[in-house]
Amino acid sequence: MSRQSRPAGLLCVGRLYCDLVFSELPRLPTLGQEVYAGALSLHAGGGAVITAAHLSQLGRSTHLAAFWPAPPFADQVQGDVAGAGIGNSLCRPSTAPEPQITVAMSDGGERAFLTRRVGRAVPDISIADLHALNIGHMHIGELATLVEQPDLITFARSAGLTLSLDCSWDDAATARAAPLIAAVDVFFPNEEEVAQLTALGLRPPFAPLTVVKRGARGAVAQGNGQTVESPGHRVPVVDTTGAGDAFNSGFLHRWLDAAPLAVCLAAGNARGAEAVQQRGGFSPRRASADQALGV
């Protein structure tokens, strides 16, 4: 079955956080010193929901399978997901005793994260659920989720889905992740993650199609015996949180329509450039800057 003939729906799976984003920092904190942020905002976070939000804004029928964070952050996150137009019928209440949170700190260029993960990453899903939602593709928001629940690959393949995976580096990742990465159709690491995976003994291109994100320098795709590069966009940077996940959405939106790799990369770069001009990984608005960026 070609990508164009598959069911149109897309399912994003992975951990769902409440992101506390501290921005307008004069510099990143160091031990023993205090830094004051110029702004603080709360957003639904995690690779799965950020990619889903941007895909929804691009007009894709997009759904999320995740656990809602525990109180007091559930209302904020549920509102963001609903406002982004993401289907959430496969999301479930958290059974963890504490909320799942990421503190993100950004000075406009560099960023740092502190995250608390609790409980399982993905709730139970049935093939009947996928058929009911007309799902043809699954995107896994972070390598750690796949390492925790490797059965997602067998499940997705048994349902006839194509698969993509973001790296979202985790220090607990090991060379044992190699066969999991190789089993997906599209793998999205950034340059630093490529270096970390290579240091573990893995060899690029890691998956049948590997797309390396290089920030303002654009991206490069390797697969099917070809290498294709696409330049980035020069835009004012407010917050880089979720820019890589936004890139994933633009790329997948065109890849699922069997567009040439150069077109897919350009679409990814456009979404990434839009994302860095706002605080948080996504905004619940529907408007897109893709047309202004030439995609």
C-alpha cells in the first residue's frame, strides 16, 4: 500500500507534560546563582503533543494517545490540546500520584530542561481504535517511549501503519535501541543526538529514512541511496522549545502525501521557523506562517 492510499488519520503517542517555560533569561542558570526570567508561560508539552498540534494546524486529522498529567495541571493541558484541534479520545487520566512536568529555560538561543516522568508513557490502544479513527500512520514522540514500550512497533505494523520516531535524547538510551530505531520508517534526530548515538556504537543512517535536524542551518535526509539537504530560514528567535517537533510535523505532512524529499524538508524547516517565533511548543491558534515562508 502506498503512502497516498493509506488512511488519512495520524496518531501521535508519547508522554504528555505540562511545560513551565521560563524565557527572556539573561543567561542560563549555574549552580549557586539565581537568574530572573522576563516571562513565564504554561503549555501542554512533549514531542507527541507538539507534533500533533502542528499537524492539526496543517489540516491533518490528528489524534493523541497519552495520559493527562495529574492535577493541578490537567485543565491547562486539556485546554491546550482541545484548542489545537487534536483528537483526544485515546487519552486517559493519569494514575500517577504526582504531575508530569518539564521546566524549560531559554535565553533565546540556548535552552535547558528539567523533567519529571511518572507512570507509563502510552495508554492501551486497540486496532479497533485505529480503524475507528481512520489512522494510517503512527508518530512516536521520543525514543524513550519506544524503549519503554517496544511492542508499539509490532502493534503498529499489525494494523498496517507506517511509523516515525523522534529521538529526544535520553541518557538512559543504549546501543540496544538500534533495532528499534531501524524498525521505523522515518527517524528524526538532531545533530547532537546523531553524535550521541554514534558514540554508543550505532552507525548512521540508523533507519530506512533518517532526517537530521540542524536548527537554523536546515536539515538533511538520508535514505533510499540518496542524500538531500534543505536550508533553514532566518527568523527572530523567541523560544526554541519544540522546534524539532514542529519540523517533524511539516516533514510528515508532505511525506505522507509522497512528496519529494526536498519538498518534505522545506515544509519541515518552515514549521520549525514558525515555532521558534513563539513561546512554548505550539499555540492553539489555527493560522500558519507556511505560506509566508514559501511552502
